[in-house]
Amino acid sequence: MDKLVIDIETKNTFADVGGQANLTKLLISFVGVFSYKQNAYLSFFENELDKLGPVLQSAGLIIGFSSNRFDLPILNEYYPFNVKAIESLDILDDIEEKLGHRVSLDQLAHTNLKIGKIAHALEAIKFYNENRFDDLKNYCLNDVKITKELYELGIKQKYLLVPTDHGREIVKVEFNWHKRLPMADTLF
């Protein structure tokens, strides 16, 4: 079984679909994936989503950031199988469960990896609308890389440092992600 780190970008915003309650009406423009089995970053534009299906079906674990609330429900609309039934590890869900509040991927990356995002989600929609597909791909794959590195750091040291109180305080949040590796899987 494969272990995947995943991120999606959409063509439209919540405002375009009548709010967050209509999340599943968002349309995918690009999906970035890191496959541990292939040891490779994979790219899927909207016209290549049929090739992503078998990759998802081979997964024993899907890792993401806000993926349970965003990426997986949207992806689930595109396939005849239940994407949400694949075991998932959502870094943001785990942080929110322990701290009671959310944190951005950018804040987490700066605090733990000393790197940041190269753009934000609304810029990804702009990239799509302006046919800047290389920028869209690079942005999404950078988010996949950040998520992968945070996951691997959390596995290695069993915690991440999380900014709280609008970044004025940093707390150590412990995880047991090493216990959630798919069967017959190695650390990475």
C-alpha cells in the first residue's frame, strides 16, 4: 500500500458556490501528490484526474493539511469509490484537537521548517484563471512538500512546535503519527 501526501487547488471560491456549506461544488484545477512508494511528486491537472483515481485507490494512508475538511470531500465528488473511506491523517485536525484552535500551514512551516508558502489559495485561483499553469503546479507542489516535511518531522521527533496567541507563544504539540503507518510500511 502507498502512503500519499496530497493537496488540491480549485478553480473557484466559496463565494462562487454560495458559501462553505457548498464545499463539494468547488471544482478542482490541480492536485499535487507525493507518493512514498514511488518516491516522487505527482501532478494532475483537471483533465488528468482519471489518472489520479488508481493512485488514490492504492493508498493505505492519505496525509494532508485541512484535508479531511477540504481536499477529501471535494475529491470524493470526482470518483465512483469513497475517497473519504481511505485512512487519513490530517495535520490540522490533530493540532486543533489538541489545542482547540487552528493554525495556518504557513505559520507551522515558518515555526518548524524555517520556510514558508510561496503564495496563497486565492492566488492559485488567479493562476488558473490567467492560464499560469506552471505557477499553479509549483504552488500546489510546494504545499505538498511543506506538508510532507512537517509530517516527517512530526514522525521523527514526535511533536511539532505550534504558534498560539497570534504567534506570541509557541507550544510543543505531541503526536503519535508513527503508530499510524500502513502495514508493512517503513518510516518513509
